[in-house]
Amino acid sequence: MPAFSRSFATDILGQWDVGKSGNAVRALFDRWALPGQTSETPLRLGLRDGYLNFYIKGQSIAKLSCTRDGPKLSVHRAYAFGRKREGSEDRSVPIEGYQSYDSTALAAPQTAALIPGWIETAETYASAEKRFVDDLIAANPGVIDLEMGLPASDLAGSDRVAPRMDLVLVQVGADGSPAIVFWEAKCANNPEVRASGETAAKVVEQLAKYERWMDEDRIAQVQRAYCAAAMTMLDLYKLYRSVESEAPRCLEIWRTLANAPAPVIITQPGLVIGNYWPAGHTEAVASGRMRQSAASFARNGHGAKLESEGITVYQVGPDHAVPALPLLKGAAIAV
């Protein structure tokens, strides 16, 4: 079965970037907002197996990979051509596929100048839940991954495809030891968090699929993957963000995880519910629809129903003040 891994060739990237001021890769990293931080145009990083994804408000913008010839960037053609979600352009012909930029193109300042347009376009595709995820990253310096895609299993009778988990966090206990935990994020208007009569909410089965995926072999893979991810993030910070006057909290968390031989994995995810419209979303905030959804969620006891299924439910109120997520508890596994 495919292995779960996190890796990136930071050494190749660093060698290529020497002396190339004004290049597109550096322009992307100049907009990198670390976990626990906000900025006007915050790009988040998702480390995958051999490449990086850049996100704006939870919406993927670009994929950065490295070969012996240097970095390569892939951007959806809709972003490259400025096809905004709510734009007035002729939409009779869809824009599909990706635009690629090799190391020569990435070294050119003209390519770097395109990035603000990509960001502006991609942000129009960011849904309320994606923006909610970005709000959570800004409030939680322990975030180590977003949109964690789980490889399909080849085992007979198992789930062929497991869900993507919205957030992976490193939570540090009172004794200083790290644990890797997982959170799924939903807005209150999402029907997947609501039970129907005797039928459980769809999110219950979604989280159950994740737990079935996380067997003992996977536990070891996830441990190795996120220790490697922490080391990669530290390397990227040294390359692109080491000039900050005060070290951000996420650095300490990454170091703690990188030095852990076998961090604890808490396999049962938590569920965080957003009861507000995240800032910048195109929905009519004045309509009150999210507020009505939040009220009906509480009135009909959906939170209690989810908790009766053994799920940890944490709700974020309508005041837009997104706090740090609580420590998750549950079956802790280390192999």
C-alpha cells in the first residue's frame, strides 16, 4: 500500500536560490505567514511527499517541487489567466489544467510580478470553510499540516480512499512531550454535521474512516512523516524567514517535534464548528444565514448528538475571535 510521507528537497532549493534576488520562489515565501500569525496576504504551506503547496485562505494556489535542475512551479491556469470565480469574463469556455514555470522562468522578476494576481484570483475560490481553516491556523502555532491527504489502502475489506483531514497539530503537554492530533473543520451551515432522525451525521462516518486508516503500520509512518516535516519547516524558515527579531512560537514546537524519537499519535480527530462567516467571504454576511444555522445547530442538539458518538466537538462563536484549539485527549499511541 502507498506509504504516507512528508519530504522536500530544501538543499536543492537553497543552492538554486543563492544570488537570485527578486525570483518568484522568494516572492512566494515573502508572503509566508507562519502558524499562529496573520498578515494582509498570508500564504500557508502544506508539505507533501516531495513538494509544497501554497494556500491563500485555505485555497491551494501553487505547487512547488524540486529537481536537479532546480525548482518547478505549477499554477492552475484559471489563476494564471485571472479567471476569478465571480468575474464577468466570458465563461463559456472553461479554463482547465496547469501552467508550469521552470527554474529559468522562476528566476525572472517578471514571473514574481505575476504572484499578486494569482493570489487575488485564487482567493475568490476560497469557500467559507477554507477561510475558517485559515483562521484556525492563524490562532494555532502548533499547526504542522493542512489538507492532510491519506493514501488509499490496498488491504482487502478496507477503505480505498480515506478523507482529507483539515488540520494536523502538534500539541505539547505539561511535561514538554509532543503529541500529533487531528482536527476536522466544518461551518455550522454544513449539513454533514447534522443528524437526520436516527441517522448519524455524515461527519461521523468521515472521521471513522480516518480512524480505520490509522492502523499500527500507519502510526509509524505518520510519526516519521511529521518529524521530517518539522525538520523541513525549520530548514525553510532558515532559508526565508530567519531575519525576524523575535522567534515565533511555532519554531519551538517544530524543534520539539523534530527531536522526538516517537511522538504520541492521538488517533481520534476532533471536530471544530465555525458559527460565523469568515472575513472576506463572498456570501452576504448581513443575511444572517450562518447565524441562523448556528442557532438551529444548538437548538436541535446536533453538538450533543456528535458527542454521544464519542467525538470531541469544539465550537467557535460568532464574534470572529478564533481562539487556540483545546488539547485533544483520547487513545494515545506510540510505536
